[in-house]
Amino acid sequence: MKQFDIYEHPAYGVRAVKRGISWPAFFFCWIWAMVKKMWVVGFSLLGLLVLFVSIEEFFFYYANMGGVYFMWAMQLALFLYSGAKGNDWRRGYLRKRGFQYITSVEAANQDAAMTAAKQPANEDSQEETIKG
């Protein structure tokens, strides 16, 4: 089971954000950010990757393999950082767009987390209300 934070907006509905590492952010970096409409993060990550690849090509052109390996390490570090901070970035972006934090739930996936958040907290008290 994974831990999810649930956010709600009157016009945009409910969103669930997993706690911990964001694997899509790790593997797809700037593309993931663009899909989630986090434009500043996406363009910043894209710009850094273009810069790192450009410097890598410069080192490769002048046969400086140490520089090439260093730039590979920098690119990997950027992907690792994106994966580690991706869900935090998403939570901040949702709050910035007016989403309100509702609760945290444990669920197998995002859809189950949103379904669990919509159900009442205590089903026993609901049954008593129906009977009484």
C-alpha cells in the first residue's frame, strides 16, 4: 500500500499525489513536468538537459572523456533529483492553483486513493445515522 495526499478544487475536482519517489518524473523528467502542466519546472529541466548535452558534446569534440563522463553524471543527478522531488513539486503546484489539502490515505493506486477519500471516514457512524 502506498500513501497518497488528496487535494480538492471546486472547479478542477480531486487529485491524489503519492508520497515518496516519483518514478515517472525520474524516467521522463521534463516530459513528465509538461504533462502535469508544470511549465516552469518542465522548461527549467529541459534547459538544464540541453545545457548538459551541449557541454558534453563540447568535451567529446575535444576528446576529453573525463568531461563527458562528468556530464553524464550531471544528467543522471538531474534525473535522480527530479524523481526525488517530483511529487513535492506537484503538491506545491496544486496548492498554488488553489487546491486544498483534504487528507492522506493508503491505497494501492491513485484511483483507489481518490475513491477512498470520497468515502465517509467511519462507516459504523453512517449506519447508525441511517437506522436512527
